Amino acid sequence: MTTENFDINREVIEIDSNYPLMGCIAFGVIDRGTNVIQIRPTSICCLSCIFCSTDAGPKSVNRLSEFVIKDLDWLLEWIKTVIRFKGVKDIEAHIDTVGDPLTYNRLADLIQMLREIKEISVISIQTHGALLSEKIVEDLEESGLDRINLSIDAINPELARYLSQTDWYDVKKVMEISKYIVDNTKMDLLIAPVWVPRINDSEIPKIIEFALKIGAGKRWPPLGIQKYVAHKRGRKPSGIKEMSWRRFYRELKKLSLTYGVRLKLKPKDFGIRKVRKVPILYKIGEKVKVRVVAKGWLKGEALAITSDSKRVITVVGLRDIPIDSWLYVRIISNKDNLYLARPLR
């Protein structure tokens, strides 16, 4: 299945070599100061999960545009530049979009190209697996993928469809593919459900039992249970209050004792360590000249490129999107080289 098989009802902006590939959370390369580099070739998702922190999928109410990187060579150039700067040889290339990587029709090509970079020791992806098939699994393995982080949020088919807000989502098929990955490939599988209190509480033990039964976690932990966190622009299930971190870890400890598996994970479980970080180019409060090049990811936003063409900037608080115009903006956020700015009036 490709993006042609479901309607996203939004403009899809193709990202080419005219765009810097650092600065926007929705596409490109993200460096958070570890030996893991996040790679985001697309923002598109085929599901509309009720807990989605990025309001992804066909039922999104906040998204204005979607982004797809058209030029793979350009993406690889940016990845190699970041790797050279970090200066280490145990890089994990983690493909984790604000959508689902499986919607990217050149995913296998991307993985194969990453495999050829000698500094990359691990290639992983994060997916809900709705688009997985045996053929796609085989292609991913052949391309050089090491691990699939697969989110299964409920074993019950009806509840799984409710959580995904997608009538055609078939969790039984995803479970069958999970077993196929373990039994027929060298790739590792990590089952990563999102725990949404009061909705899938009773499903979490079942998911743990399933992961252990099929033999997930050959090289890395078999499970990575995620806590539901309410985000400002994300979806918030009606009547649901997120667990505190203290309670979440307390519940994980109980489940760990019951099933004999460690569920509170640490970066070292994945070989993650702090390394040199790409420097921040623009300080908070700094005045920067930018050119608006496209609609933004979310409503009220525009995508802009700095006058030195080094970063993409998301300009917020706009009523109109003045495409191809120059303006001055004030940086209001720059964490991890992800930039938000407001226009100067």
C-alpha cells in the first residue's frame, strides 16, 4: 500500500535540494546530542490514532500540509554531514516520522543507502505496522534494516480499530507479521504499545504475553511500553487523564515482576550515549531574515528558509501565508536545532 491508497486531504509538499534538511520537526534530520540520528523522510500517516501526539493521519484537524523528501541523495548528504560532525562510528540511524515511515515509497532504498555508510552500526524504524506485509518485511531485511519498533496498542481487534480510528486496521494481521519477522528474518522486533489509561489497561498484559510468546527481542529488549502524554497540538481522548511518571514506572515494575521481563528501559539498553551535538545557529530572541517558501506543517504556520540557506524555520502566528516573500522573524524556540519564530511587525 502507498499514500495513493488513502486520502490525506492535504497538500503534499515535495522536499528537494532547495530546502535545508535541518530545522523542521516534520522532515529531515534531527540531532539530539546522542549517537542516534533521527531521520524523517515523510510526515504522512495512514492511521488517526486517538492518542497521537502529532495529530497525524487522515482525520487530522490541525495539519495544514504534509512533507515528503523527494531527493534521497540530498537527504544522505545531510545525514553524512551530521555524522562527520559527531565523529563517532556507532551511529544508530532511526527512521521515526511524525507519521509512519512505511508510507514512504523509497523506504527500502533509503535503508540500503544508509547501510553503505560505514559509521552507521544500527538502522531502525518506528511504525504501527498497518502497511506491513511479508514482501515488505523481506525488502526491509534485504535492504539492511536491523530493528523494527512496532506499536501494537491492543490485541482486541475492535479496540485496536477504535484506538487507531481506522476501520480497515487489522491488528491480527499485524500480529501475524510480527511472528513472521521473528521466525523468518534476522531483524529484531521490539513491541512498543502506547499505554492509554482507562482505555487499554487490560490489553497491556496481553501485549506483553504476546511479545514474549513469539520471541521478540533477540538483540535488544522485547518491549518498550510508552506512556500516553498529552501534547498541546496532539489528540486528547475525551475524559482521559495521563498517568504520572511515578505511577507509570510503578505499574511497569509490577508487570516486570509478574512476567519476568525488564520494562523500565534505559538508553544503554540500546547502546545510546551522549556525543558531540550539531551547534545551535540562531539564539532565542535573535532577529533572522527568512524567505517564506511553503505552507507550514500546522495551521497558522509557514515554512521559511534562512537567508544563509542553512536552516528551515517554522514561522508561527500567521493569518496569511505570504509565499516567496522575505521577512524578519524573532526566534522563540531552538531546541535540538528545531526552530520556531514569530514574524516581526
